[in-house]
Amino acid sequence: MSSITRNWIYEGSRKQGNEMIHVLIVEDDPAIVKSLEDFLRGQEMQVTSAGGQEEALQKLQERPYDLVLLDITLPDGSGYSVCNAVKRDYQTPVIFLTASGDENSVVTGFDLGAEDYIAKPFRPRELVSRIRNVLRHTKRQSNIERVQDLRVDLDSGRVFKGEQELSLSAMEYRLLGIFLENRGRILSRSQLLEAAWDFAGDYVNDNTLSVYIKRLREKIESDPQNPTMIRTVRGLGYRMEDSTKSAGGK
């Protein structure tokens, strides 16, 4: 078995060591949002904010987040509704950060699947500690890989682009797995051929590999003619990106 595939088979999902935590703050108070953004960015976290329910649900569709900080009282809805949608569609950890600290509010939050509940006013260092604790706990339980708006559930073998579930062939899924395990690394065609042969137990030739990569791109890329997930590195091979920024290569 090739070294490329070994970790993918036996270790499953894992965060890259240098991957930045991306937090979505759902809060309508600009002063609180600014304070949270400044502090969390100082802790080397990436931060996006939404001022209400509709904006939060839109941002969740655009890209994956590692954690959602969520107020209950929103100008156009309820944080409970947002939490319900997050848990139903994205399985992203949620921490309620709200002035509603009564017992019923706390119990409702936990009943909806929230990982933690912090009453305002809060202490910033304690909040960061709780965020990291929740992420440590959920990483141990989660077996999901995310790249841009793509979500791969390794336990069930299901692949989602945004909210849409994709239908991949066995070889397409295997190739996707190889790329996910080696994000940021250039994989030569010979390495991919070796890894694909390991998985399939059948000979995969160079032309067949090109066909499978083309089909995989057609399913996971928003614009297969200008791919931003699986890029061609001319003369060297392919590299899976882990960024929402547009890439120039095909």
C-alpha cells in the first residue's frame, strides 16, 4: 500500500496543524461584535460576523465554519432557529453567548444541541478557553473533512456541496480521499495512479485517471473549467487547495 493512502485509510479526518480556526459570530450589537472580532483575531482566529438570522444562514451556506458564537435575541428571528439549522444541516459546534441566562433559556439551548452556553457579560479569556475546549471535544467525535463549501462525512461516505448531497462513484470518492489527505501537497500522476491502484485492486491507466479527475471536478467544483479545489500544477501534477480564494491554474 502506498504511503499516500495509508493515513487516509487508518487515520481518517484530521485538522491540518497550521489551519486557522474560523468562527462565525451571530450578534446584532456592533460594539460586542467589534470587541469579539478584535480579541479572537488576537488569538489567531479567523472571524466572520452576521447581524441576524437571515444573514447567518446565508453565510453558513457560503463556507464551513469551525464554531458558531450565537446570541438568542436577533432582530429578524431567534438564535434557537439558527442553532437548529446549524445542527441539522452542518453539525457545527455552537456556543450560545447571550444575556438570557435564565434556566429555561440554558436548557433550551442545550436541548437544541449547543455545546456550551455563556451568559453576558463574559470574560474574554474564559470564552477563548471554552472555544478551544469545545473544539477539542468535537474534533475527537467528528470524522468530517471540509474544503471550501465541500463537506465529506468519512463515517457515512457521504459528500455534500453546500446543502446538496453529491453522488460520487467509488473511484471518484477514493481520489477525493487521496486529495483530502494530502491537502497542500503536489501529487504527481504516478503517485495518484499508484494510490488509485491500491484502492481499487485493479489497474488504472493514465487516460482513465484523467477521466476520473475531470468527472470529480465536474461534481465538486463550482466552475470545473476554472477549478479552485483541485488545481493542476503544470509539469508536476495536482494539488488540492484549502482556500475560498480563486485559483489561476486548471
